[in-house]
Amino acid sequence: MVAVRDWRTSQRYIRIGHNKAIRNYFQTVKRGTTRESLRNSLLITSFDSADHMLVKMQYFNQYLSGIKTDTVPVIPEWWQARVGSDRPQLVVTFRPKNISSKSSKKSDSKWCLTIPHFQASKSNIQQQLRLIPDYTKGQYQGVLTLKDNSKLIVYAKSLNEAERFIKKIVSSDLIDPKYIVNKTSIDNDIKLGRANGNFKEITVTPTAAKYFSTGQKNLQPDWVSFIE
């Protein structure tokens, strides 16, 4: 019980200090703008887990406050498996979609998803990023394994939703085609199943993307782009 009480106390002070810094940084923000959405998404709430808090603090420290650190705001989930540490990755962050102002504080969270071997068009990256679809998160897993054993993994509300998301990524040519086993028979290459654990069902929309051209060899992204 002492550990829980100590964490709750620490969490409260961390939240107060971080949110004060966020509000100071965005004090001139205008209503209805992308900057207002960004500010709201970076505020820590009492509902955030320790992981969510860490992501928000690292994101703000490195990319908004101008402080140079050795940390990175999001790390691709599948890197924990240590499969192919030098493979290029696009890490996409998501926020809840269509959240009313009354419930935004309770739903203010960040999620991330990784697209391996992202085929970037340097002259048209924003248009490419806008092709990343919204989807509804949940406990059904969809996995597309590429030729080098790297994976596109999504957790969605249903098997159909997971399959739809993966097919959209592939059909939009966001993955380098030379790594796709067989684009014409993509149905056979998508593995679907139900994951263990409790997953929140919520529709999310992409907000930003970070590109790592050399995977874990350099945990600082090559570039960061907000999705408008």
C-alpha cells in the first residue's frame, strides 16, 4: 500500500509540474487550431498510465521545448522483440477521434503504431501520411509479416477492422513493395487472432509520424512530421 500511495503522490506532483510547463508554452494558442489539439494531447491526466506520462514528457522536452536529450518520444513496440535492429520504421502516434470538450480530459492519451520499411516520398510526405487511416482500437490482432520478417502489427476492435487497416496501408503503397511477399494475395499473408489482456475500444486518428531510417542504430528520428 505504501508503494501505491507514494506513486500516486509522485504522479500528482509530476502532473502539476508538466501541465504548468505545457500551458506556459502554449499560452498564445488559438481555439480550433492544430496547436490547441497538440496542447490538449500533451497534458497529463490522472487517468494516464506511467507509460503515457513518459511519452508525453519526452515528446514535449525534445520536440517542443527545444531541450536536446538522448531520449526519444516513442519507440516502436515491436523493437522489444529485437528482430532486425537496423530496419527502417515509421512510428505513427494516434489520439482519440471525435472527443467532446467535456470528456477530453479523461480520454487524453497517446498510442503508437509502427510501419516497417515505410516508402517515403521526400517531395510528398504529407500526402502520404494523410493516407494512414483512422481505426478503432481493440483486442483483435492483425499481423502482416514482410519478407525480412519485420511486421506490421495492429490491435483493433475486430478481425475485419484489423484486416482493413493493414490492407489500407499496403494498398496506399506506404510499405516498400519489395518487402511484401505477394501483394495480390495479401489476404493469405495477414494473420488474425484475439490478443490476451484488456484493450480499450476507441476510434483513433493519426497526429504525427517519426521516421527512423536505421532502426535502433540511431534512436533519434531522421524527421518528425505532424499530420494535418
